Amino acid sequence: MNIFFYRSFSALTFMKVFFCGLGATLVMDFLNKVGALLGWVYRMDLNFLGCVFNGWINGVYEFKTPAELLASGGTKLQGMVGHYLIGVFFAILLFIVSRIFLLNKREVAAAALVLGLSAAVFSLIIIFPSTGLGIYGWKGGMGLFGTSLYNHLAYGFGLAIFFHFTHLVDVNKS
């Protein structure tokens, strides 16, 4: 790793990256609401995510059915906090990758979209199977698969926009 990465990670930079992650997750949530209103995707259920995170906190990583998951407890607040923290984590990951590889704005935008889709893969092969929905959410119908791709692509889009307007990649120019 080059020395530039360490010097560029100031408190201000961290705050920018943090708010990029929050902002991108807000974009994802907003576009999910729009998509759900138009009938394109399922509406995101933060209570469901709260149950997933509550299970993880309590050492339970697999449920036979979604009903069993929902009966295990968990709150909408837990879902929201976990959801936004994951958004911040992916923003930090994008920042680190952009610094290591000295990506320009176009490359960061492409990397943000790829990172968003990789988050969808996480939900499709880890979250859905562990909640009793099967791999890719197939037990819940193909709508879950499409919803996951749509939502996480929206997150990547939001991340690309926020990274662009906060000028987090300007210093990568050679």
C-alpha cells in the first residue's frame, strides 16, 4: 500500500465517506419506495432485517422458515441501524479500493455499481438462505431476486453520485 492512502484518511475524509454510505443507503431506500409504489419490486422490510440481525447477535444464523425468523424477535430499529451500517461499510470499502488502485471518477463510479451488485450477492447467497427463503430467495418467488438486484444497484448508483459530489476521488488524478 502506498503512503498516500494513510495520509489521505483524515477525520474529515472519514466523515465524508461515512455520509456517502448513509446517503447512498438513503438513495437505495428512496428508490425502493418508488419502485414498490410502481409495482416493480417488493417493499423493503426493515423489521425482517432487524430479526436477521437480532438472530446474528444472539448466535442464531439459520432459520427454517421466514415465520420462524419473525417469531424470534428483532426490531425495525435494529434493521435500520444494521442496514445503514452495512451501507457505511461498503462506502469505506470503496474508498479504500479507490485509494489503493488510484481510481479516477469514472472508475470509481463503475466500482460503486459493481460494489452495489456485490452487496446483492451477499443477500442472495447468505441472507436469503439463512432466513428460510432458499438461495437467491427462490422460495419467495423471483420477485425477491429482482428486488435485491434493483435495490443494490440503486445503492451503487447513490454511492457513485455521493463520491462524485464530495470530491473523494479528485486527489487520485495523476
